[in-house]
Amino acid sequence: MTAPRITVNGTEAPISPAAPHTTVLDFLRERGLTGTKEGCAEGECGACAVLVARPGTNEPTDWVAVNACLLPAATLDGQEVVTSEGLATAGTPGTPGTLHPVQEEMAVRGGSQCGYCTPGFVCSMAAEYYRPDRCAHPDPAEGTDPEHGPNGFDLHALSGNLCRCTGYRPIRDAAFAVGAPADEDPLARRRAQSPPAPVATEYVRDGSAFLRRNTLGETLRLLRERPDAVVVAGSTDWGVEVNIRSRRADCVIAVDRLPELRELRVGSDAVEIGAALTLTEIERRLDGRVPLLAELFPQFASRLIRNGATLGGNLGTGSPIGDSPPVLLALEASVVLADADGERQVPLAEYFTGYRQSVRRPGELIRAVRLPLPLSPVVAFHKIAKRRFDDISSVAVAFALDVEDGIVRKARIGLGGVAATPIRALTTEEALEGRPWTAETVDAAARVLRAEGTPLNDQRASAAYRSAMLGQSLLKLYAQTTEAVSS
Ligand SMILES: Cc1cc2nc3c(=O)[nH]c(=O)nc-3n(C[C@H](O)[C@H](O)[C@H](O)COP(=O)(O)OP(=O)(O)OC[C@H]3O[C@@H](n4cnc5c(N)ncnc54)[C@H](O)[C@@H]3O)c2cc1C
Ligand code: FES
Ligand code: FES
């Protein structure tokens, strides 16, 4: 094993002497790359965004923007990173110091005032600039709406970036003005080559260790030897624990690059999604094939977070307000758990046992999530939060219904934020099944749904509000389905 190092803006940099918990943000700033800023250190502001070369969906490599404040530097051993400083020379090769096209647009359109957020914005913008299918629409005017530019730019690429002083109009103008990368653009050309292969890492300093193995088998054996270890995938939860709650682990084991956890299979009887695929990867690879998941993704955090966050991490955290469990419960998902002795499959409805508790044993990893096919056709995911995007749920409801000849043949409803664990709304499901899909049935079932769970009063919402929102979600779903039929 070679000493851990990261290729930053084309130059290899050793990770040592950073501590194993040191974030990519601190690592970069220590090296003088102070364009990468710390705003919040908890994934909320995007001032720390950098680009990482990752396996692509349509090209071998995608440039993916991630929150450097949440990722341990050791997790990027052997990987390639580009910062705002690196962009400045990449956009116009051979002319060091020249602005990258996204930087140029930000400058000329007044997208930057104090400039604190700007390096993060340009990194998120550059990731979207280099997205291979961005300009693919044959008629750019047709792809235009308030959130998509005539150049195919998806504004949600910037949903994890906050600006306190410029205002977003000029930033949007800059995003919608960028063209296509030039043929000689080195970062555009880089997409045609494979991303760096994951490397095994053994980084030990001052009594703490960051370890990565190449295969699932080796990782599970290591986990058996180190049951005290913290498993880390995208680190969007763990990074917050480290930065805000000052948690430290004697041993961290990375699972995010394990090939066995990064497979996505669509079979005749099930869709199996690897636990370490990021939400962005799942979204792009499924491309709408699981409509309820397609409704979840845009409502889950921001693009920056989704570029790191995994389903394994969302279930591993076991938060009662996690957004994927209600959806996965409605889809009747099972969790595939693996340890050094083999695998077992547990229905998600039996997985959670208490507040942040599950049936997962020490030494076990979530390898995948399985969704049985066929999928129910009437689906909706309603996330009730204070903001439309990038906010934590007060309550979340996912529906998956089979309505045949006007009768509800099957109803599956997943709830988050109304109990110590995500739950199925079993009584409401019963109140719907076998009954006509009519306003009367739905009104009665909505009253039942309001009484599901034991919602709490807290700073996010009152129990009464949460209950009311449950009932409203079913009424909303009914209104949407009948609108769809009558239009
Ligand atoms: C700004 C911000 C916004 C967020 N918004 C949302 C949101 O809208 N909705 C939402 O649900 N969550 C949200 N989150 C929480 C977080 O992004 C998700 O929980 C995410 O899915 C965690 O995935 P990860 O890979 O980053 O997990 P990590 O941080 O790597 O790990 C989280 C936990 O899961 C365990 N774990 C990871 N992978 C596995 C595995 N394969 N097997 C067993 N255990 C495993 C780890 O040991 C750890 O305990 C947000 C977080 C931040 C910082
Ligand atoms: S510093 Fe705010 S998201 Fe990283
Ligand atoms: S330019 Fe000042 S915070 Fe965005």
C-alpha cells in the first residue's frame, strides 16, 4: 500500500500529516487552497464545494461536486479533486490565471459580491457545465422553464449553495449563459477516461485509523475484527457528527467504493440497488423507472448532498425523519444485510426496532435494498417541511396504490416523522383496500391516517400540525389522481 495521497488540481499531495478525521476542506486549506471556504461545516451552504472525478453515467467519468466539509480527506486516497483554483486554469488550457467559463460568466453578470460563496458556486456550476447530457435537448427552447436554462442547465445543481449578499438572479443568469465546454478543455476531455480506481487505504495516525479494503469479503472480515469501527459511506451524516458534535472514532472503515455495494440490477421480479450508490447515481441510472423514487430524489437535501448520500447511509442512520424509509416502506422494500458468514434479507417493515435502532447486528453491513416488482402505479411522496427544497421533513408520507376498475386493490403507505421509527400506516391501508377509490372512501381513510403514529410537538412542528398534514396528503393524492383522470 502506498502512502495515501490525493491528486489536487493535477498535482499529487500526501494526506499525511493530517489526522484521519481531517476533512477535505481543512486538508485543502492547509495546503494554501483557501478558495474552498467554510461557511457552516455541516453541508448546508456549499461554500466548501469541490469537484471529484467519479464513475459517470453517460461517460466513464463525471465531475461531481461534493461538500468538502463533510468528507474525510482519507476517503479520497488515490482520487482526483479540482478546486476553484484548478478550474481557473482548466477552462482555458495553456493560459494560467485565465478564468474558467463559469467563473467568467459569474464575474461579468455580477454573480459575486463579497465572494465568500463564489468558489463553491463555481464548483457546483462547473459540475453541471460538464454534465455530459446537459446540452442534449434538440430544441433548447423546449427544455426551458424557470429551473432549466436554454443551455440545459438544471438550477437544482446549485440547490446546495447559499449566497448571502448577491441575490440569486445574477447567479442564475450566469448559469443559464454558460455554453458547451471547448474540445480542448482538459476537464471535458478527462471525462472520456476511467475515473481513478478505488485503492485500499491504511491510514493510521496518533492512535486512530482510516481503513478501506477493495472487496466486500475483506471489509466484512475487517469489520469482524474491529466491531468498534464506524462505517462511513458518503459521510453526509458522519461528517456532521465529526464537525458539529466533535465525535471521533478510533477506527473508520470506508465502504463507499465497494463494487458489491455499487451494483444496480433491474430484474423481472425485483430492482436491487447497491447500498453505496449515491442518490444522484441511482436517480440517473434508474432514469424514472421507479416513479416513487423519482419523486423522492429532488426533495432529498440538495444536489451537493445527494452526490454523496447513499441509501445505506440513510437506513444506517435510522433517523425517524429520514426521507427514504417512508418511500421504501411503500415500495415494500427489503434490506439485504451481509456479514462475514453470509447474507440475510429483512423486510424494511421489520428492520427498525426503536429510535435509531435496527435488527442490524455488529459486523453487518447493508449491501443492497431490494424492491419487488411489479410496482404499484398510483404513487406520491409528500414531504412536509418549512422550505420546498433542502430542508428536513416535519412529516413525510409515501403512497403506493393499485387501483383497478375503480377499486383500491392494494395500498402501501410509509410514514416518517410520526413515531420513533419510520412506520407503515397499516390501519389506513386497511381502510382503503377493497373499497372504491372515491371521495367518501378517501375522506374516511384520511381521518384514520390522521391518527396513525404518535407525532411529537417539537421545534419543527406541532403534533396537531403533523396529524393534519397526514390526512391532507391523502386528500391531495386523491385530488391529483382525479385531476389526472378528468384532464
Ligand atoms: C445538509 C444536509 C441535508 C440533509 N438532508 C436530508 C434530507 O433531506 N433527507 C434525509 O433523509 N436525510 C438528509 N440528510 C442526512 C443524510 O444526507 C442522509 O442520511 C444520507 O442518506 C446519509 O448517507 P451517507 O452515505 O452520507 O451516510 P454516512 O454519513 O456515510 O453514514 C451514516 C450512517 O450510516 C451507516 N452506514 C453507512 N453505510 C452503511 C452500510 N452500507 N451498511 C451499514 N451502515 C451504513 C454509518 O455507519 C453511519 O452510522 C441531510 C444531511 C445534511 C448534512
Ligand atoms: S461549509 Fe457549508 S456546506 Fe460545507
Ligand atoms: S457573494 Fe457574498 S455570500 Fe455570495
